[in-house]
Amino acid sequence: MITVIGRGHSGTRSISHTLYASGVYMGQTLNPSGDLVPAWLMYDACRVFARYVTWNGGLNWDFSRAHETEIPQRFITIFHRYIESVLNHKGKLKGWKVPETTLVYPWLTRLYPDMHYIFWIRNPRDCIIGSHKTDDMRDFGIQYPETADERLRRAISWKYQYDLVKSTPKPKRWIEVRFEDFVTKQEETLDRLEEFLGIPLARIVMRKDTINRWQRDEGVNYFDFLAPAMREYGYETPQPMKSVGATR
């Protein structure tokens, strides 16, 4: 099986559409973003996982309980109901995509250690421009500093999901792909993905105006606490912004 992880608005629809066009069964019902829907069972599974995450204040979360505990049967039952159409599919090529998969990623690596995991990354400055279901992590049982700043709330969500992925030992079949590379170096990026998956992949049309949208954005789209992750993935960071980066 194949799954795609990555925060909402990371451009994950592009890889979902690519997989679908390449003959990979992505579930019984997909929305225009290539998500397996309805997703309310996945949301419930995320809330079960959240009970095993401890908020230490600020932007610090302890994931040790989630990593060490026996995975609750309730989670397994709910999650398997969500991907039931994928599990029941008789074909060899199958998978699913929905951004909330990222919120339960540590338990998936234990349930499915042999699955192919595609981690889709996008400059967080582009990610936080638009709204997404995971903007308010309290909807999924995750605590974080209260704020009325919508952009800050989205940035915190981005960091939480980055921290969660980084805290998890990488499975044996794992690849990281930047959305920007998929847009500007599609052939090179698809070559990497084809080698990783062992299948030929279709080519879909990608528009270059889907990247670097933050440059045309008039709102705040950067916070200092995003800098370490941005540097890790090769995104340019501005000078520290003390006035908006107070939450760390």
C-alpha cells in the first residue's frame, strides 16, 4: 500500500492525482483534492491518538506515550473502517490520501511497517495562507497556546505536524518530496518516485503559479519558530521577526 502524509495545503492533491492516473486505487470515493472521503472516521481516529500526546506548554509536545503505548483497539477499528475500501480492494496497487493521516502517522508505521510512505512538503509560508480543517488542533484534541491570530494558529498546526513526523522513526519505505520540486523539476522528481514505488507514473499538468504564493500575499505568513524546519528543507527565511514570532 501507499499513503501520502503532509499537512493540508501542502500540495498533496498533486501526488494523489498522479497516483490515481497511474493506476493506483485510491479508495472508493475521492473529492476534488484526491482525498478518500467521507473522512469523519479518520477525524475520530485522530482524536483517539491525541489522548496520548502531552502538551508541555508553548510549542512543545511530548509524543513518548503515543510511541510507547499499545495501540488501542478502538483506534484500529475506527481507522480500518475509514480505509475499508482500500483494504478490500483486490488489486496490488492501492493507497489513500487525506492530510489528517499525518496526525496518526506514528501508529501507522507500527500497523503497516512495510507500507510506502510519501512525505509531501511545502513551504509553510504558502501552507498557512489558506484555511484547512487542521488549522485548529483543538478540534482533534491537541492543546496549544490560545490565539485569535488565524495565521499564527495555522503556523502552530504546521509545526505540530512537523514535530510529530520528526519524532517518529522512519519506516523502511520512506521518501520526502518538496511540492516546489514537483512543480519545477517534475521529471526529476517523478524519476525518484518511480524508483521508490517501482511503478511508472503518469504526468499531470502543474502550474508554476501554485508555488511561492506567499510572495504575492499581503498578510503575515512567517513566524520565527518555523525557521529550523524551513532551513532543513531548503526554504529561505527572512530575518527574525520579533513582533510576530513571540510564541515559541
